[in-house]
Amino acid sequence: MTKLWGGRFAGGPAEALEMLNASITFDMRLAPYDLLASRAHARVLHRAGLLDDAELDKMLTALTELGEAVASGGFEVSIADEDVHTALERGLVERLGPLGGKLRAGRSRNDQIATDLRLYCRDHARGLAADLIDLIDALVAQAGAHVDAPVPGMTHLQHAQPVTFGHQLLAHVQPLLRDLERLRDWDRRAAVSPLGSGALAGSSLPLDPAAVAAELGFDSCAANSMDGVADRDFAAELLFVAATVGIHLSRLGEEVVLWSSSEFGWIELDDAYATGSSIMPQKKNPDIAELARGKSGRLVGNLTALLVTLKSLPLTYNKDLQEDKEPVFDSLDNLALLLPAVTGMIRTMKVNTDVMADSAPRGFSLATEIADWLVRRGVPFRDAHEVTGAVVAHCGKLGIELDEISDSDLAGISEHLTPQVREVLSVEGALAGRTTPGSTGPTAVRSQLAVVGTALAEW
Ligand code: ARG
């Protein structure tokens, strides 16, 4: 097996070096992208007069065959191949003889790997966007079915004010829509082709990096060949988006864990999306939701690992950069596993609207309604807050809910508390009154749903 760099070396590499140095153990998944870039490079060599018509033809045919062999598992690689570029050049030489060695003219593994990884990232980011859209769609469907279902809205995990379940589900949709936006912004910056940067200094051969860029679906070619091979911002930024998606899924997952507990009882997970216990026959566990929480750790870890690898790295290519790939693969692989599971779990969960409605007014969650009612009657909010606090304390002492307090007790607390206050002591009334844009009232939530639907239709 020949290294791409064997010429000046007297003997072969030590086994320990070979084992450490190899990326072939994890980078063969870049082969389809490497082959695409090779096709574009072959055409550019042809236009530069460095391959004749027949040579280009043979080269493209061999690249196609090699791609088929890789896809079918018929192309075997070993640790001696070092990396995907070395392996594929071997495959080409095996098919073409010395002609296979012509493709390396004017390019280096440094611009090749930067190109391959960008192509991989852009391709898989599209898959990530599609998976996000599916999850948003599932959340939107549940939100649409529960536009006016009341639940206790919480702060500090304590009953705060009633909200609609539709509103709460859409509160998980908004961050995911922002993640989609992030992917779109990211792709614009990632659409730059490093091919043509060579090892670091560009090429003395009459190549055409702009044409190669266009052929590979990039918007432009690198403005600076040193940056072309050294830049991994695109990978770090994608890992940031992946970590942010992970954080959002972890927050949704945590809520699903709570909602499905006996203490909440808001939802029941479908059997197909829950697991059992090996010892406790009654158990139905929210493993998907817990993995949504748990996997956020490795997603943040992958981002951190790459950023630390890049920190203080001198220009241009350094072998440290070989460490860029596994975090990227791991984050994208894990989201590709996680998102469809979370989507199925959300789409199929059964919502116990009676339990939620029963719980919505508990914990004095309508207290703000009393304060607002007093404000509408000219009482300064500061005093209204004080008076309402006294009502809550009184009910707490008697162990009753707000609407169970007697007229005389109300009047005893404040002359402003006439029996008319009871008209705001209903969850439906509290929700219906919240009509401003972005509020939780059913009318405002229907408008929100319409806007989300339009945003989704654009994707
Ligand atoms: N396997 C290498 C990587 O993943 C490819 C680039 C190697 N370049 C070099 N000059 N050794 O980064």
C-alpha cells in the first residue's frame, strides 16, 4: 500500500503512528462527496489541457465505478489507506493505472477535506431541517387540536396563570422555527468552496476554482486560499445550531416527562413511543423524552470539543483539524435518531384535557385576574396587588379556592371587592380576555397558528 507522501521516506510508518494518524476508520462516509469533488476537479484539469478528452472520459467512468463499489460495500479499505482521499486514489489507480495518478495535480488533501466536509455538512443540514419541520408539524397539529384547552401556566414550576395547551405547544415551536432560520443563515455562509486553495497557497496550474464551486453547488470559491484550508467556522456554527436544537429538545423533553407523570397526568404517551420496566409491570416510561434531555449533553460537548480544537491553532492546515469530523458526525447522527422519535411521541400522545382543565384554576392562578379587575376600576396596581394578596392568604387559611370565598369576606378585605369580581374568576374568562398579539387567548393563538403555518409553508 503506498502512502500519498512516501517519496522522501526510507521506510514505512511505525504501527503506532499508523494507528494514530489514520482517519479512514471514520471518514469513509465522506467518499461520495470526495468523488463528487474529484469529478469537478477532473473537468477543470481537462479544460486546463492537463487531461485529454479520452483521459477525462476514462477518469469519469472510473470515478463512477468506484462510487458504485463504495456504495455496494465492494471497495474494501484498511488502516494502511490512512484516509478517504488515499483510499479513493488507490481505487482509481487500481482501475486506471498511471492515469489515476493525474487527478492529484493542483489539489491537496487540505483543500479536499475542507471541501468534502462542507459538502457533507450542507447535505446533512438539509436532512436536519426536514426533521425539524416534521417535529414542528406534529407540535402544530397538537396545538391546533388544543387551541382552547386550559392548563396551568407555570413559572418556577408553580401555578402562575392559566394558559391554553395550544399556546404552550406553540411556545416550543417558536425556538424550532428559529433553528430553521439559523440553518438557512448558516448555509449562506457555508456555501463557499475551498477547492483550488491547494495545500495553502493556491495553484500554479490554470485551474478554475469558481467553475468548480458552481459545479459543486457552492455560491463562490474561497477568497483566500490560506483561509480556505484553515477555516472550520462552518463546522463549528453547524455544531452550535445542533447544540441549540438539542437544548430546545431537552426543554420539550423535560416537559413531556413532567406532563406524563402521575402527579401531572396531562398526557399519556402512546405505547409505541414509551417503554416498560423489567421489574415493575405497571411502568410506562418516557425514554424518548429523557433521551431528548440526555443527548443535549453530548451535542454541547461536540461543539465545545471543536471550538477547543480550533483555539490558538496557527494557520493553515494542522493535523489537529482531523479531529473536526467525529463531533460533526456524532451530532448530526444523534439528531437524525432523536428527532423522528420525538416527532412520533408528540404526534401520538393522548392529551387529558379534563385533568388539565381541572388543574388550571388551582394554586390561586386567577389571582392576577382579581388585581387586573381592580385596576380597571381605578385602583392603583400596587394596592390591587396588596388586596388580592390578602384574598389569597384568606383562602389559603380556609383551605378554599378563590371562587369559594364569601361576599362578606370579600367586602371585609376591601370595599372595592364587590361580588361582581366573580365574573373574572373563571378560567375561560381569563383566557378569552387575553387577546393582544402573542397572548394565550384562543383567538390570539389561532392567529399565531396561522402565522406559523405560513412560515412553515415557505420551507
Ligand atoms: N485525513 C486528513 C484530515 O482529516 C486529511 C487531510 C490531511 N492533510 C495532510 N496534510 N496530512 O484532516
